[in-house]
Amino acid sequence: RGASTVDLSRPPSRFPPRSGAPPPTPPTMPEVAWPEFLAASQQLFIRSPNKTRFTSKYRPSDGVLVLKVTDDKTVVKFKTDQRGDLKKVETFTEWMFDFLAEAESGGATAVEAEK
């Protein structure tokens, strides 16, 4: 029997190697102002409600809230450290949940957020 050699220069991978090219990553959009974020994210939800995702992340170290809406083709981001913007975010979140709840009936419309 021949002795098997083990490459100790790299740690063993827990995952098998992928076949083919990695999936394309959506182009990132720089952070935009609230009106642009609101309009672009609403269009994403209206265009493809089943594929659009909304995430929010709060970084307590610097007090920044980052909102991101994506449909895997387009990414829209909004970043704020202003406490006054929380009401706008709350209004948008309520619209988003109402839209998704009413998407089957076709009764969802765009929200008029405070500017």
C-alpha cells in the first residue's frame, strides 16, 4: 500500500468544492437619501414582492441604523444616525407589512412618508 499524503499547509474544508462559477452578486448601490430609498424600495416590492427582502441592522458602537432592500438584482441602502428618522422607518415598515399582507388581493399602494 502506498502512503497517503495530507496537505497540512491548508486547513481541511468543511464544504465540498463548488462546481462552476460562483453566483453573481447584485451590484451594490451607495447609501441614498430617504426619498430615493423610499421610492426605489417601493418599486422593488411592487415589481417582485416574492423575491424582495428587507433587512435592518443597528450598530450600537456608532449608533447607525442601516436599511437594505434587495431583489437579488438591485440593492438599495439607507443609513442614518438621526433619531428623527425612526418615524420614517416605522412608517415604511408598516407600509411594507401592509403591502405584503394585501399583495394577494391587489389592494396595496405606495405610502406617503413624512419628508
